[in-house]
Amino acid sequence: MKKSKKGISPLIASVLLIAFTVAIATLIMGWFSTITRSTTTTVGNKTSESVACSSAQISIEDIYIRQSLFANVTVIVKNTGYATIGINSLQIYNTTGQNFSTGFIAATSLPPGSIVTYNLTNVSMTTCAVFSKVIVTSTCGGIADTFDTTPKCVA
């Protein structure tokens, strides 16, 4: 007797192929939907932040250095823009490239026109001649100021 080798019928094969395709398409659609939703939320948040920061601006009004073995530096920062922003970084550089930010406490809310004074202690500047620059950055990306002119030196 001859054994016949039979496979599945073409109808069942077609149904299985369609079911498999629909299952894979459902998984891809769910994944794509999640990616689209999270990207839309991220873009929306960045757009809101950009609009809020479009009128933001800060400036370093003045710098005072009280000279000693380790100087005390006073940095006066003003919000010259039209939006409330925060100050998240203040760094002082000397001529050798050393960076100092000892005593800096971030200002979380600086309304338009407001002035904040930062006093940094134990900065390694024995004289004003070794001062290089101060960089202040805000919570609004790209809104920063650099002071690289001569500071006021106090004995």
C-alpha cells in the first residue's frame, strides 16, 4: 500500500496566513501608535518651552572681586527679558582655565526685571589680573550671558 503525504489544504493555509498577517500588523500598529503619541507629547512640551523662552534674556550687570588668597566674587545677574526664568549655572574662570562655582545656589524663578546677587567664596584668584570670564546660563536653553571684561576689584 502506498502512503500518501498530504499537507494542509489551501483554504486552511490561506486562513492561517491571513491570521498571521493581521496579528503582525496589529502589533506594528500598536508599537507605532505608542511611538507617535510619545513623540507628539515631547514635541509639544519643547514647543511650549520654546515659546515661553522666546522673550527671555539675562545679563550679567557687574562683577566684584574681593582680593585675598582665596577671593570672594560677587556676580549680579538681571533678567532683562519679558519671561520668568531660572538661573541654573554660574561659573567663574581664571586665566589658567580653572572653573569655580563654590557657593552657587540656583535661582528657580527670576521674574522680568529682577536682579539676583550671587556671592561665591574661596575662588582661586589672588588678583583681578587672573580673572578671565563668568558664564551664567538659564533654564531656557540657549539663554546665557558671558562677562569677559574687567571686573571691579575691591581690596
